[in-house]
Amino acid sequence: MLRLDVVRRLGDAFELRAALELARGGTLVLLGESGSGKTTLLRLLAGLLAPDQGRIELDGATWADTASGFGLEPSARSVGYVFQDYALFPHLSVAENVGFGLRAAGVGRGEARRRTAAVLERFGLASLAGRRPAALSGGQQQRAAVARALVLEPALLLLDEPLSALDLATRRQVRGELRDILREHAGVSLYVTHQPMEALVFGERIAVMAGGRIAQVGAADEILRRPRSAYVAEFVGLNLFGGRVVRREPGGLARFRTALGELVVADPVDADDAFVAVSPHAITVSREPPAGSAQNVFAGVVRELVPEPPLGERVRVVLATEPALVAEVTRGAVESLGLAPGVRVYAAFKATGITPYR
Amino acid sequence: MTRLSPAGLGLRLAVGVAIALFLALVGLPLVALIVRVAPGELIRRLGDPIVLAALRLSLITSLIATAVVVTLGLPVAYVLATREFRGKRLLEVCLDLPMVLPPTVAGLALLLAFGRAGLLGGALGALGVSVPFTTLAVIIAQAFMAAPFFVAPTRAAFGSVDQRYLDAARTLRASEAHRFARVMLPLAAPSIVAAAAMACARALGEFGATITFAGNLPGRTQTMPLAVYVALEGDLGAAVAMSLLLVVTSVGLLLALRSGGQGFFMSRAPARRR
């Protein structure tokens, strides 16, 4: 069990403030844009950075506690760290890299050689044992880095964007291998990425980080259906608004004030502050003010048209509203409505079917 | 090709003249040394006992001085590269001082430190040791003058080892001693070897501090540069032959330094990221 509750400032502009609890055998994915504090969090856990405030505890043992001024050296923590571009020692062979931790931990030469060989075998690196990192492919380097981090069977495994240095084809193949390895790992695993796709592949649980805070923690499908950050909402393709109820109306409707303007939505929440997610499919686009029953209508100029993969049969219409509103229409509609950047349109959606959540 | 403006043309001319003058300044004396001595003459001079004794003394003392500088300088460079402490700036200036100090002043300072009437003179005298005008004094003078040529680049080499490798080693249970021996030292090694070669070349050429602190006793303290100086008074041929010998030795050292490849004076960092 990993418990942490830490605050760490970097310079004047950035502050990380995070609290987490994680059971053994699980993988938590930290998802966030660069600068959101993911790597800072990993470095705090490894002991490469000290918290300004707070505690870190693993399996009941204290690793850091600012109240008593205690901080365990990184070399005394049971941690494996896969660095973003691996940081394999360039002057050592693959076998020496993988065996480094064993020798540093004082394991005898023979025993270290035996265990290194076993790990190299398990990671399919046995035939590359004598090579220098520079003579390996990206995928092989990645495997060597993971093998090196796991050789001491750490209680906490930290992976910082382990796939980002790989080309796309390699990434797909390595992803599967890595997922199996994480599944077998008995300790706690933390996996950092800025790619939501990767987060969905690796994380039973995902923590979304933004601006040094953990914006949302939850199961992957929960994060997908009910995003609480603009970052995830944009990835899953939802229009997300944070809003406050200004008036409840008869018929189970509520009027929300959001950055875009006032929205009328179906209202099952009793809270005053909530998120409203609007699917681009639910938004209709027209050149004239709509005459139908939609309660929410916004006028705006088309900023761009983005064809949706794979065939471009559907097109995302991004309006230059603040914040940008995204609708999805068919290619036929684009042609019949004469949609193009700069054209003024109306976007409308109904109150029903849009559910606010906290 | 675009036509050069008069100003551009003038600039080109000035740069060309500067390069020519610079090459003449540095190269002409070397050429003068080389054309002065016939090869047979050079080989004959090598048999001269005085030349042989000076060459032998020079090689032995400068190698020992280099060993001393490397042994004592490595920990100093490491601490300077990895620690912050009060008075660090002052210490750095003091360590660089021999580079800019007139060698005779350095020799005088060494006399005042280790001489009979110097700071340590009493203590050394009680032990029955007298340093000045001995081979030991030669080694001390050379080490004193050569030290900054080793410490400064070695410190820079330690400082430029990529922090990621040290972080990786820390997360792999490596103590500081282990990180030094297995990560920092091997990654900085090419620059350290180059720095040692530079220090050795400096020790080999040392003159002023040696003659002030160690004197000019043939066989005991008369190194090659001193022997050249003495020969200048009487036997110009011997002086030229010995000078050429020194040049050859120094060129050999500099070549070794260049093939080491990643020296202080060449701008390649030792542990670049991929």
C-alpha cells in the first residue's frame, strides 16, 4: 500500500499538491499534459526530490515525513524507476546495466550474475547481453530499462512516459509486452503518460493531473464518461463546462451559468456546482436561427472543420466561441449548409439527455 | 555569388591578415628550431650524458608530479563539482592562482613554505628533511604549477556528467561511492585523461619555480628546461637539440591528449545525451 500526501513548490510559478492511496498489485496511470506535475510526483516518490510538506508511506514504512524532518535516501527505497529516455548507462553493457542494482545493493558477484541472466532471459535480452545501449533499437532499450528497474523486485515501480521515445509501430508492440509485465508486478506501479490512449490501455485506475493538482481519479470508463478536466474532455471529444445552478425550473430543468453562457439542462443533481458534458453528436448546426424545441442556442463563426477518422464521413465543426464549442455533422451536411471557416452558424442542443454531474 | 561591400571586403582582409600573423607568431619559432638541427646532430646529442641526465630527471619528476596532482586533485575536483559550501569561490580562485602567478614568484612562495626558514621549515628540519634544492623540490614545484591544469578541467568533466545517469544510479541502490566509481569516473574518464596529459606537459615545461625553489644541480634538479637555459650560455647546438627534444615530447603528449579526444580545450562534453 502506497500512501502519499505531499506539497512541493518548484520556483515561484509551480506547486504540486497531491494525495493518493494505492494498493499493491495495481497500476495507477498519471495522465496529464507536460508541466502538470507528473514527473515531479514520481521524483518525490523516488526521493530524488524532497517534499516541502507532507508524508510518503509504503507498506507501513515511512519514506518521507516533513513533520519529523525525515526523508529516506533514494538508494534506501525499494523503488524501480524507468526514466523517460531510459538513462541507460552508456558505458556499460546491457547485462551490466541490468545487473547494476544488484551489485550496488551488495549482492555477490556470482549471485548477481545468475539473477541478471534470469532477468535478461525473461525480457528477451539474453542475446544482447554484451551490447552497449547505443547499439540497441528503441524497443530493446526500453526493455533493458524496464529490466534494470525490476531486477531488485521493487515494491514501487515508477514509469515516466516509457513509450514516448518509440516510433508508432514499435510502440504498439511494446505496449502489449509492458502491460503483461505490469500485470505480473506484485508491487505498486505508477505509470506516467500524456497520451489518454495509453492511459486507457494501462490503467485500471487513472489519475488526471492538471496544474499540479490531481483533477480526477477513477476507473477508465468513469473518466471517459464523466471527465472533470478540459484535457480529458477534449480527448474523449466532449464539450465540457463547469457551471453553477442559477435557477431551477419546473419540469426538472435547471439553468446553469457557464463560461459559454447560460445552459438549460435536465437536473438530477442537488448540488449547486457541477460539470455539464455535451456530446458533439447532440449539437445541431444551422445557418438560420433554429425554430425547433432546443433550449440552448449559441451563435458563432466556424473556426475550423476537422474530418473524423477513419473515413472523414463525419466532420467536427469547431466554433470560435469562448470556450470553443464542437459539433459533429455528416459530410453531406457540411456541403448542403455550405460550412467553411468564417461562416456564421447557430449551434443548438436540447436540455434533455444532458446530465450534469459533480 | 553576391558581391561583397567594401566594408565586407575590408573585414575579410583583416581576418586573413590576423590569421597569417598569428600562424607566423606561433609557427615560425617551431620551424626555426627544426631547421636548425640536422637529424644526425640530434641523435649524437642524445648520447651526451648531461642531456641524458636532464631528460631522465625531467621525465621521472614530471610523471611523479602528475601522479601526485591526479591523486590529490581528483577528490578536490569531485567535491568542487558536487558540493556547495562557504568560501568555495575563494578556494577556486586560489586553486587557479598558479596558472597566472609568475613562476619565480611561485618558487619564492614555495621556499617560504618549505624552505629552512619557511613555515614548515622547522617541522621538516626536526624530521631531518630539507626540501629545497632536492629532486623532491623539483616535483613539488612542478605539481604546484601543474595542479590547476588538472583540477579545473576535471571539475568541469565531473560537472557535465548527465544528472540523469546519477539519478538512475541513486534509484538503483547505489551509494555515493558506488556512483562515483561506476558512473561518474568512467563517464568523465576521457576528459580526466586529457587533463592529466595537459598537467604533465605543464610539469615537463616548468622552469621558473623549479630554478627558484630547487636550484640547478645537474643530475638532481636540473631538468630539461633548465639544461636548455644553461646550454644557451655556452653550447647553442646542445640547447637547440634539447629544445627540439622537449618539443617532440610535448607534441607527443598533446597528440595523445587529442586522441583521448574530449579534452578541456576541445569543446565536446564527455557525457552528452544521445
